[in-house]
Amino acid sequence: MHLKISRATLLNQIQRCQNIVDKRTTNPLLTNILFEAYQQNLKLTATDLQSTFSSSKVAEIIEEGSLAVDSKKIFEIVRELNPEVPLELVSHKKFLELHSGNVKFKLAIQSADEFPSEPVDETDLFIDIQASELIRMISSTSFAMSNDETRKYLTGSLFEVSQEFGFRIVTTDGHRMALSEMHLDQQDSETNCIVPKKLC
């Protein structure tokens, strides 16, 4: 893998991965970010096996390839680099070289083949909601989420889609409950799922 990308673009991608990377896991692969360079895009993926985040940004791809690198280490490095100087990433057999002007870092890497695959969407349900409306609904219900890790089903938000009430978000910690609803036009499908706290 060999590519060039702006420091701001890469930092933004890595920062967004930090909320998903599992820092307390016993599986070292889950502390990594998957880098995939193809065509003229750099795709970064992070997962804790419950939640997965992917982001693709335009980059100058000189040689395609993929690898997994420690999330915390590359974040700390990129964050401190000169924002005006573009970055060059070059992978070797066991490490990734990161160049910023006259500065060079080497980071140990792992094979991309060992990184968990992204979950496959097995539904054909699609709903269109304004981002501001979704943020409002999450903000008005997230306070009632539980922090009790022994009851995982209470540490997220229940997202429901129904012909009866449209779309709603429900949270509870077993003592209190919060609910927010919005009408959906021409909704003829129904589903529900628990969205982890990290994503809310």
C-alpha cells in the first residue's frame, strides 16, 4: 500500500474511528483500524463486533493494498503532525511508514485478512430522516439509557419502525423510560433493533 493524503482528512477519519474501537478488549485486532487503499479512495474501518464504522475519502493511491494498524498509536501520531504538510503512507511487510515532510514514523501492522469482516445488511428497509431530527430524538431519550453492563439490552436505544406510529426511539434503565416518535410517510415495512450506546 502506498498513498498520499492530507493530514486533515486522515485525522478526521481516525478520530471518528476512536469511538468504535474497543479499548478494553482481549482481542488485540479490535484495537486496530483497517486501512484499505483502492482506486482513488482510502477506506478506514473500525469495529467492536457490535458496532462497525467505515469512512471512505479521496486519496492519491500510488499502490493499492490493505492492512490493520493500532488505532491509538496512529491517532496520537497524526494528531501532532503539521496540518499544512500532506502525509505519505507506505506499507512494508511488517510495518507502515508514515511520512510528513522530513518526519518519519514506523508502526507495526497486522494482516488485513485477520480483521473481522463487515456485517452484511440482510434487510431491504430504508427510511429517510433529517439528521437534525434524528439528533433531536436521540438527545431527548439518551438520558434514560442504562450504564449496567450486565444488562446489555438496556445500554442502547430501541429503534422501531411501524405502520402504526412511524419511527420511534425508546430507552430505559429499568426505572425510567424515554420515548420519542415521528411520523413517516408511506411506511409499509416494520422492524426493530437495539442500537448500541456508542452510536447514539
